[in-house]
Amino acid sequence: GGGLIAGLTGVLFGIPSLRVKGFYLAISTIAAQFIIMWVISQWGSVTGGYIGLNVSPAEIFGFQFTSQLSKYYLIMGICVIAVFVAKNLARTRQGRAFVAVRDNDLAAQVMGISLFRYKLLAFFVGCFFAGISGALLAHCYYGFLNPEFFSFKESILYVGMIIIGGLGTTVGPIFGVVFIRLLERLISLELVPFLESTVTALPSGWASGVTPMLFGLVIVLFLILEPRGVAHRWQMFKNSYRLWPFSY
């Protein structure tokens, strides 16, 4: 249900993408977030408004996923299915049309690809996956939801994960999430305490502001040094490994 609602919402806000692209498309999607957050905050009878909603644990055929291990298996199982679907979708006619529209929408239109159909379908598929992950976040992690969990800062973080992992790949987002979360743990558990203990001349708590700065720096470095992300390096490693016995 979460996937379908998110997908339909994506189609609604994806209609402007038929007329804009690039930087302007990014601005329109950012505007969509503020509109959606405003609707959620004001529609209190359904969404709980600013107060939020209590969410019951995930349940399938009467079995509730309450333990950490059961939640892990549920999330991992759905993740595997989602990766399988996304990987195979890229190999279908629709997937090839997505690539053609992404690379050159004018050439794709000349070849007979309907930009209206495939752009809206791309928005639906992407938002469908996001809706499923949001449902898992609600039922298996927080147990409670309000608009503060989906701030503009979080959106930038998710985009950064995709950039670092690798755009246009299935494994890229996985690499990006792992990299960002490990970096986050390293900064919060190692770097911030070290800076606060060694630099005493500055006010208390100043080192916590280093975290967003470092995240931004990492994203900029990836855009400059490796714009295709970790997934490209992983592909190069696999190709080298396969070709190594024949390199001589």
C-alpha cells in the first residue's frame, strides 16, 4: 500500500518533468517535498499532523515482527526481492527505454519512445520503491512517524548516497548507503570525541557541526574524482578479476 500511494504521488509530481529537465527538474522535485510535507502537516485527521502517528509492528498472516532478528529477515528479504526486480527491469524493453530517455530524450522520441509514458513510469517505479522502504522504516524501525523524520536534510543525504554509490546502477545505492552509514559512525564515534578532547579552546559541542561539513565534502570529492560512484570501481574490479588469468 505504501508503495502504491508513493508511486501515484510520484506520477502526480512527475507531470512537470515532461516540460523541464536537469537543474529545473531537481528544483521541481524539491518543491514537491515541501508541498507534500505541508499537506501531511495540515491533514491532521489522516496523517496526525505535526504530532504524528503511532505505527503498529509489521505483521504477515498474524505473525508480528517484533524482535530485531525477525525485522532484519523481513527487511533483508524485501531488499533482495527489490534488487532482483530492479536488476531485471533494467534488462527489459522498459529499462532500455529509461536509459534512452536519460541519455538523450530527443533521440529517444525520434526512435518512437513515448516520453510522456516512460517518464511517468520511471517516476512511479522510483517512488514505489521509496514507498516500500518508507513503510519498512515506519513499521520496523521507528514505530512512530511525523514530518520531522523526512526533512530536506534527509533528502539531500539520500541523494548523496546515490551519487556516491553510482547513478544508473542497481548496486550503487547499496554501496552508497553502506559508505555513508559507516562514515557517519566513524565521525560520530571516533572523530567528534577526538576533536572535542583535543581542541578545548572552542565552545562545547562545536565538533558536532563537523559532520555535515564532511558529508558535503565527500559528495563534492566524489563528483569531481569519481562521478560514476563506487559502483563503477566495483565494476572495474570485477572486470579486472575476470580478465586476470588471460592478461598474459
